[in-house]
Amino acid sequence: MGVVSKMSIIRLFFKGFKQGIHEFGTSIGSIINSVLLTLTYFVGVGLTSVVAKAVHKHFLETEISKRKKTYWSDLNLTKKPIEEYYRRF
Amino acid sequence: MYILGIGCYYHDSSAALLNDGKIVAAAAEERFTRMKHDTSFPINAINYCLKSQEITIDDVDYIGFYEKPFIKFERVLFQHIEMFPRSFKTFLSSTPSWLNEKLRTIGTIRKKLKYKGDVMFIEHHMAHAASSFLASPFNKAAILTIDGVGEWTTTAYGICKDNNINLIKEIKFPHSIGLLYSTITAYLGFSVNNSEYKVMGLSAYGIMDTKKNPYYKRLKKVIDIKDDGSYRLNMKYFIYHYANRMPSKKLCDLLGGPIRKKDGEITKRHKDIAAALQMITEEVVVKILSYLHKVTKLDNIVIAGGVGLNSVNNGKILKNTPFKHIWIQPDAGDGGTSMGVALYIYYTILGNKRDYVLKSAYLGPEFISKEIREFLDFHKIKYSEFKNDDELVKRVAHLIYKNNIIGWFQGKMEWGPRALGSRSIIANPCNPEMKDILNLKVKHREYFRPFAPVVCRDDVEDYFDCDTPLPDSTDFMLMVYPIKKKWHDKIPSVTHVDGSGRLQTIRREQNSLFYDLIREFEKFSGIPILINTSFNIRGEPIVCNPYDAYRCMMGTGIDYLVIDRFLIAREDNPHHMWNSKQDIKD
């Protein structure tokens, strides 16, 4: 086996190795993300939800009422001072 | 002064560029990336806008974004809290994109565009409202914005006067007529945020009578509509507020069967469900507008939001409500918000005098003869060249009359989801078989889909039972009207099963070549109407450049491509390199 083909095998090996490491890193990243998001969901979202339900607080208005005459609610969205438009909220 | 409007990260990303109050360029990102309804940051559309005016990002004075991302994130978070623990899967799948992308809008704009100037954020429904009113011919009008969902708002109404828009009342998420339409679209086996117009087309095959349609009463159980048009959905029938799917099992039970499989048979039941949905949508819109007229006492109405693309509904508004004039811009959906935000900054926030009306939708990229010739020569494509427009129009009109199908690629690409004579497939509407030929061999799409007629504006009243005076939005193919009975047999390929047609009117000052072509066709056929459908195959965006157009022609049954003054016959060129049929998607 010539020096050139040996070099190309080594290069191929390192290329594959690098790609494998990259994929491994991505997978580990996804797993860590999922674990952290799961923790956030059950601790942050879950606890808030439990407390909200205990005090009958609703974040989405889903009730249908035959007695209500309208479902329109006030918005009153109109021109604001210019600095308001630089905000993302 | 240049203002760049951007809309992205939900569906139909787009960019629009305003120069001293006039929209000078606008395009959807999907046309460049070739991904239908592309949601990504519209870097290609932005680059096109800047290049078209020969400016750089440093020349842009303001950039506007089409929503308030933190308010939208608040709504998403509240959904998760309210629906805990059922929202777990969507929390895991959607949160990374919020953290990595959607909440970093300013950073992304600065990084991707190297922009150092001001960035402004406008509420989603305000961007919709501005896209319609500030581009309309009205100084005073009532406004209705109605779509899937913005930050919290799904439906809003208000009053617009001069430069100001006041959205007075709203209906909030999860109650949304747009999401109801999408849910039934999903139930009928079509893709959400894409195929709602198919359901609209299918509805004409069902029973459009509230008393006779068995699904109308059933579907009314999912929505409570008040006399003033306000409504709420019974959320037991939906799961979109916590899952990645939309209809609940309860909805399937109500409608008497499971979700239709994508390639499953379309039965009478499906058609009647589509009709019931269309009737409910029309009922809600008519009730809201009647109430809105009572509140505002104005004669003009402007509509924006995805539901504003429901052309069947649009064509009935002036007939069924007290409003006398209507305006809808060519891209009433989310794609249009980039235009809305740019207009809002210039006219409302900065208070410049209004002097702009959007009269034409030709705002996209165009290609000069030299570029096209180079493309054709490079790919060794056989073509002939016309000496002038007269020769072109005569030859092409004759080809259409002889039942050839033409890919028509001329000038600037259209803004919005409709092909309006720049990137169109055109054919003979008098041939009764043309609809099936186009549906099966060219567009590779469902048999029930209708084709739109394009007619010279001067002749419209001879052929259609339309509103008088005719709304300008007919120029953008946004209204469906009944075709006069005596013409049903004469133009069968554009007459839908219920006798209607999704009309596009054309004026010579908008597109003289297209207008002259229709007039020339009239000399052969006696009819000043052509079939006009979008130049694409199913699942792909409308073609943008000569490469897309040629590729589309070679993969379909299009006979000729007319691109600038060049005529290319499909039969003269080898097909095997350009088979786009394999790329058909939903």
C-alpha cells in the first residue's frame, strides 16, 4: 500500500470520526435540552398550573355562555407614542 | 426614505420595501427557497427588495417586524400552563425554536442584515389592518381583521380614518374562525395553513343549504355565534391549543367518522362537511360586518387576515351586508403583514401624508431579455424569438385557441398567493375538457379544483353577476361571483360546479401584454376570457425565475413556455433532465 493511499485512509478515518463526534454532540445536546425542558415544564409550568387551578385562575377563556350577549372584548389598539414600537411586548 | 417590512417564523415569510410611502418591491421567501409557505427569516426576499432599488441595508431608515414576539410567547406559555400536562409534547417541540430564534428577532435582524438602524414592532392584527387600509383607496373605512391567530387576537374590528387605525374590539385565542377552518381542513385530510382554499373549492360540491345540509347543524354545535357576530368555539372539539394536531376525537364522532386519509376517497359526506363549514364562515363574517356597519355607519369596508382570502365569502359581502365598497389587498394573509408594517411606520407612526394606493400586484423579481437568453443558451434550450409584442400576442393567442397550454412568464412576479398574469399557466376556457387536462396532466391536483377566469375589466359585467361598482379587489382574484347562465356552456372550464368563477379582472394599464393577449384570443374565440392558474405544480411555490419556469414546463403537460419574447416548445427539448413530476407534494 502506497503512502498516498495510506494518507487517504487516515484522512477518511478522521473525517468520519469528526462527523461522528459532531452527531454525538448534537444527540447529547438534544438529550440535555429535553431533560432541561422536561424539568422546566414539570417544575415551572406544572407548579404554576397547579397553583392557578387551586385559585381558579384561567389563562385561556374557554367557557361558552348562552347568557352572554357578546363575546367581543375591548382592544382599543391605536397609535401609541413612538417608543412603544421599539418594544417587543 | 426607505422602510423595510419583515414577516416571518409562522408561515409565509415575506419582505416589503417602501420608498417615500410607495411599495417598490415585495416578495414571499418561498419563491426563492422553493419551500411552500416557508417560515424562515426572509433573507432572499430582503436581498431582492434591496437589489431591485440598487440600495444596501445602510440606506434603510427603519425596519418593521409584523408582531410583538414577547406577547405571542406569553400566549404560548399560558396555553402550556392552562393545558398542563397535556401540552408536554408541544412544549418540548416548540420551545427550542422560541428560545433560539423567535425571541431573538432584533439580534437576528442585526446579525443577518448587518443593520444598525431602528427596528420597530407592530401588533400582528395592526399589521394586517395597515396592509389593507393604508394601501386602499379609502380615507375612511370600517376594518375587519380575521385570521388564525396573532399574539392573542384572532378577530378584530375597528375604524380607520386618514392615517389612523383604531382596532376597537377583539376575539381572543383559542376562539378563531381561521383555526376552525384549518381544523376542518385537517379533518378532511388536507394540509393546514396550505389547503384551506381546497376546502373552499370542495364546498361547492356539497349542499349549500343550511336546512338540507346534515352537517351544518352538527357543526353549529362547535361554535356559539351571537347576533353581533362574536363567537366562541367549544374547545372540547379541538386539541390545537395543546397538541400538534387540530380535531379532537369528539369532533370526529360528531362528524361521523375518522379523519380522512390524505389520499382517501372524497365522499359526499366530505363535500357536505366542507359546505357546512363554508356556510358557517359566511354566517360569522356577515353577522360581524352587519354589526360593524351598525356601529360605524360607514360605507367602506376593508378586510385583512387569512380569512380575507376566502374569495367565495368575499364575493357575497356587498350583497349580504349594508357596506357599499370593499377593499382587500392581494396578500391578505400573513404574507401581507410585511407590507402592512412598512406602511404603518411611514403613514401612522411617522405621520406622513397619505398619497398611495396599491393598484397592481406586480412587485416581485423580473428578468431582462439578456438574462433569459443567456439562460436558454447555457442550457442549450431550443427556442424561437418574436420580433415584437404584436407578433407574440397573435401567435400565443392562436396557440391557446388551438388548445395548447401555455406557461406565461412575463415581467415582475406577483405579490400574494395568486398568479395574475406574470407567472401564470393560461389555456382555453371554451374547451370543456381543459379543466380535467389541466388538473390531471399539468397541475397534478385534485379533480374538484376549479380554474379561475381572467377577463378584461371592460367586459366583466357581460359575463358575471358581480357587484356594481366592481370592487378593485377583483384585480387580485379575490372575489367569486356567479357566471351568467348563458355563458356556462361557452366557458365550461372556468365555470365551477355551482356556476361560479373566481374572477380576475385585468386593465390594460396594469399589464398591457396580458390584456392584449386576451383581446387577441377574443378575435379567435369570441370570448375575452382565459383560464389563468398559477405557474407551478402541486406542492411547489409559483415559479420565480426562468429556471423554475422551464423546469416546471418540462415536468408537466404544458405545451409552450412564453418567456419574455422567447417561445419554447416542450416537444423540441429533451425531457429527461427536467422531470419535476416526481416532486409533487400536497
